[in-house]
Amino acid sequence: MVCQMLKKLNEYEKDSRVKLVILKGNGKAFSAGGDCVALVKYITAGHWSFGASFYRKQLILDYIIATHDKTLVSLIDGVVMGGGAGLSMNANFRVVTEKAVFAMPESSLGLFPDVGASYFLSRLPGFFGEYLGLTGARLGGAEMVACGLATHFILSKDLPSLEKELDGINSRDPTVVFKVINNFIEEPSIKSTSAFRSMDIINKCFSRKTVEEILSALENEAKNGADSWIVAAIKSMKAASPTSLKIFLRSIRKGRGQGLDQCLIREFRMASHALRKTVNNDFYEGCRAILFDKDKQPKWEVPKLELVTNEMVGQFFTKVDDDDWEDLRLDARSDDANLFLSRL
């Protein structure tokens, strides 16, 4: 699928008849993310670098979507998680409905939010990105618009009409696309229980320097009769891989001062280390517990936050010392991206 999308996007960019590109899911979801089951099976039967090869293509696709010459519109009517977020969040326009459900739950699998998450989550208000990445919390369409992940909210029943109007556009001007979408927008209503309504607490807790301090701050809030989202956040963080949580916190903090290309290059390193088991096998253990055996009882190699050292975390941000690996290169749509496209 990644290769097919790369090929099509390459063709569309060269075709003067194409004015805009629409991304949508073929079914009830936009995309629930990469197929981790298939990935682990292929790696187990072969070599860890197979996973890195797939991941390289996926991040190149995310980068090409973000830098595409034509206007891209994501129509999100259902689940959008993990790799699906990488596809949709990098589009110019991100249209959601009341059926949209966003989440980045990678830490529960022993991985971490990636596909550019350290870029687009770090751009959200306050420290809401830290909250989403560390807890894997789910957002509805209304919340996605409120925090800036989505640009427009419309009703699901109006999607066919919107798509028909978009199909009729004969201009590459993004403002024309904007005006068409605006004809369908609705005013979304955020639930009273939404964490986004508690940005003061979000910022107070998730601005802390370490994961331990963030968790402690949440537990202190819980002592005073916690909102449901706080209880859920604590539970989720305690169940996730301690190493993954610390990796993501460092990643998103770095992402605030980096461009998308820098974030993707760094995340490729991070994921490659996870696939290679440089520090631990948490990704494979998380997949075993959640996706294969489904006992939901992962045995994390380093089971406590205080046992995860800065040196362990730091290794994920270094180059991989392996003859089968090299850095991802995304300099101004050159190197890896153009080389890959030329082979299609």
C-alpha cells in the first residue's frame, strides 16, 4: 500500500491535470496504522532490517505528503491511529466527522509515537501533545479540531457531497479548497469530560521534566477527586513500557525545535533501534501481549521508570551500528525520497 501510494503521488505531482489529492479510508476507518503483526512475522522469519526497510518507505511517504506540490485533503471518518496519523496529519486540510477517533497508542506496544508525531504533537497547545503521546488517549473529531490536529469538522452524512464538490475544483489554489470545505462545516461540541477542557491541569502536569514527575503530578491531582481522564491517564502510563514513555518525552521535546524532516530522520533512528533490540525487546513483547497472545500482560524488560537510565534512552537517538542500516535522508525532497521515487 505504501509503495502504491508513493507511485500515485509521484504521478499526480507531475500531472498538470491534477489540481488536488484526496486521502480517505476504504471502509469504516481512515487507517488504524501499520500492520505490526505482519511486520513482526516477517522480521522473525528473516532479519530486523526488513522492518527498517518498510519503515523507511513509510516515512518517505509521510514526508512526500507533507511536501507535495498539490493540495492534499484528508477526509477522516472513523479511526485514525499510528501510521494513519502520519498519512493524514501531514496533509494541508484535515477534515474530520463525529465518527473520527484519533490516538497514538504506541507506548502500550513497547514502541513510541512516530511518523512525525514529535513534530505535529509538539505543535499542539501547551503540553497537550505530551498528554496524547504518553497516555495514548483517544480524541473525537470535535477535540481534534479544538486542539489543531484537524482543520475542519463536518457531519459524516455530508462527506459524499463535499467530495463531489472537491472533485469539481479546477484550481490549484488552496484558498479555493478552503472555501469549498467551509460550505460544509459544523460547530462541534466538546464533551464536558474531555481532557481538553482541563488544559490548566494538562500544562501543570505534563510540563514536568521527567516522566516520573509527570506521573507523580497526576497522582497528586487524583487525590483531590480526579476527573475520569486523569484516572485513565495514570492507568495507561503505568501499563505502558517505561522505556517507551521516556523515549517519547525526549523525542517530543526535541521535536519542538526541529522541522518535520529532522523529526522523521530522528524517529527512523529510534524505530530502527527498537526493531533491532539494541536496548531491549519491548516492541516484540508488547506485540506478543497485545496482538499475538492477547493476554494484555506484557513483561517489560525494564519494568520500572526509575530503572530506565538516560544512557538507555540516549541510545535510541544515535546512529545504528549495523552494516545493514543507514540514516534516512530527506534533504529538500532529494536523496532517499527522490531516489525511491525514481525506481517506481
